[in-house]
Amino acid sequence: MYHGAAAHKTLRADIIRALRAQVYTGFHHMKVSTLRALSPADGRYADKVEGLRDIFSEYGLIRFRVRVEVRWLQCLADEASVPELAPLSSVLKDVLNHIVDDFSLDDAERIKDIEATTNHDVKAVEYFIRERLGDGPETGPLKDFLHFGCTSEDINNVAYALMLRSARTDVILPKMREVRAKLQSMAREHAALPMLSRTHGQTASPTTLGKELANVVARLDRAQQQFRDVDIRGKFNGAVGNFNAHVVTYPEADWQAISGRFVESLGLDLNPYTTQIEPHDWTAEYAHALVRYNTILIDLCRDVWGYVSLGYFKQRVAKDEVGSSTMPHKVNPIDFENAEGNLGMATAMLSHFAEKLPISRWQRDLTDSTVQRNFGVAIGYLIIALQSTHKGLGKLQVNTEAIDADVGAAWEVLAEAVQSVMRRYGIPEPYEKLKALTRGQAVTKDLLQEFITTLDIPDDEKKRLLDLTPERYTGVAADLASKI
């Protein structure tokens, strides 16, 4: 039986544990769980974002928090200016490292059990580490310095920074490189394949298929570099950013230097000027860098979609794959449509992160907390899109016959070449004369060559123009594509 306030708290903890156990079991062992997921990232596309789960899940956040708490304790033990905390023995170092390095799902569950009683997620991490340290002459003083001088946000901002750094290094950039490598390979393979350009939807000076893909590679390279170069920052300076508790306890210690060494030891850049929270400006830069990358990829997906529609690309399909529920002939460009939709979802969320997170009332409000918990959802949509793009590119088969027929019939695009040569040799009003010749009527090879024969230009130049075809009028496109 449960009696009294303390007993009711115990009852509440028991109920929460039981419910969580049911949810955990159902999620991991019942196929129906993915059908009832609220987010497609945890339902339809669950297998595509598996690499993000240990980073952005509740388990991932708890694991990073534990790492920060333990590393801070180890940092303090190494500081001569904190004499009450003796240097760690090799045994105790191993114990603390084991807590971090071998952190498990069961450990996270234990922390959630503690949180059911404390009703405070970060404090539950502290109590968990106390448990793991146990009782002993060496651990007693050590436990008293757990979470020393920290506000919860010291732990959380560094945990999220480590989270986003891990996602960038271990998941996002590798997927970006996969797409980039595929595009580069296609650009080089088709560097010299002439293709009709279209500006404003109208026929324009020819390019090559490889050059158009190389353009995308160059854009993605720059966006990817900007994303990779975003400085990931952390703050570790107490309740409102001034080391108040630190200084009153150890006034002789250089807390700014200690904090800097600690943050940098985790592979982060120190932000020394903050309120209670790290202001999230770098997070906005991170999000905006991804938005710019996404925009380029959306542009690619829409262009490829259009080229599929023109017949420039065919698509490999599995034998039993269905393109349309009613039209058996259809092979829809679904991978690029999927990518475009998921990139839009990612961009919408990332844009909100960038606009919202740097804004906080006075020294702190909690509106950032619930938003940050959605990092994994936004990154999940991006990862789904990157996989769809890569898959779609892999299914493309270049239809050289359609591309050749399109560019070969567009003799009007040579009007630019002819009038440019006319300018060189001083023939008056070259643009106007070609405009009168070509606009409003079909431009054929015979029509254009008959006009060229009337030009008062050197014979060798006239011959060069007469030998020119739309397929040969590609400038240095092939060279540019082969160099990407």
C-alpha cells in the first residue's frame, strides 16, 4: 500500500516506469509500432535514419549529458586550484571512463527512473553518476564536486553541441559526400555530351550534360564547405555567465581559463560571453548552412525531374515496381520528388531553429528547450532526402538519342554565333539582322547557311560558320565538366 506524500511519489515513479517499459517493449518488438508513429522519420522512413538514433534520441541526449558531467568532474580533479579534490587514482579514472565509454540503454533507463522522482532531467544524471561511483573514501569527496558551479544549461548546451558535431561528422557529411561523388562521376562521364540549354523555358546556346551536373557539384562543394566550417561553440560559466559561484568559492582560481580548457578539450570552441544560455548564434549558422545546401539540392531535383519529363533520362526500375496505380507505362521520378518534399520539411524546421533559438527573454527562458529536442527530426528529413537523391541518381539512364535529337534540331541557337562573328568583322546591325531572320519562323540548317553565304567576312571564317552545328557549339563546357 502507498500512504503519504513520499509514498505517492514512489507510486508515481512506479507507474511511469511501468508505462515506459510497455512503450519500449512495444516500440522494439511490435511491427505495428512503426505504423502508429507520429513522425514518418520513426515510421515509414525509420530504417533510413537509424544512424541518427544514438545521437538525437532521448538516449543520445542523456548519453551526452553524462559525458559532460563526468568530464567536468575529471577536469576539476586535475586542477591544482581546487585542492579539496585530490587527483584521481588510476582505478577511479577507469571507473569514470567506464561510465562514459560503456554507457548503455539500461543506464539511460535508470536515469529516467531517477527523473521520475526528481522531476529534473539533468539532476537525474548527477544522481546516476553518484550511484555508479558508489561509497568509499575516495568517492565521497568526489561526489560532492559533481555538477560544481554548473547550471543545467552548462550541461545541456555542451551536450547539444556535441550532438550536432557528431551528426555533422558521422552522418551528414558522409551522406553529402556520397551524393557529391555520384554527381561528379556523372559529370565526368558525360562531360562532352552536347545538350540543348533552356533559358526562360526557351531554347538557348547548347551546353553539355556533364557541365550542367558539374555546376551542381561546384555549388554543393561551396555549401558543404560552409557547413563544415561552422564553429560549434559551448559555454560553461555558471548560472548567468559570470562564474559567480565559482569565484566566491575559489577566488584565486582562473575560472575563465579553466572553462576554456574544458570546453576545448571536448572539441568545441569556447563562447566566453553569454547569459545563462549559450545564445545559439552558431546553431543558427549551422541551420542556415544546411538550408542553403538544401536549396541547391532542391534545384537539382527539380531540374532532373524536368529532364526525365523531356526524356533525357530513363529510369531503371525493379521488376515488380509499380509506377502508377492505373497507368502501367509510367515510371515516375519518385526519388527526386521524395527528396524535394523532405528537403522542404528539413528546411522549414531548420529555418525555424535559426530564427527562434538566438532569441531568449532576458537572461533565460525555456522556449529553446523544446525546439532543440527536434534537431533530430529536421536532420532526419535531410538524411532521408540525401538517400533518395543518391538512389534516384543511381537509377538514371542517359537517353542520348533524345538529347541528340533535341539539340540537333535547334539550329536557331547558332544565331548567337553568327551575329557575334559579324560584330568582329564590322558588319552593321548584326543583332537586328539575325533577329529579322530568325524570330517568328522555323530556323533550319538551309536557312541559316544561306544567310552565312551572303556575309562579307573572310572565307575561312565563313567556312568555320558553315561547318558549325548546334552539337559543336558548346564552348568549353566539356573541359569544365572534366575538371570538376
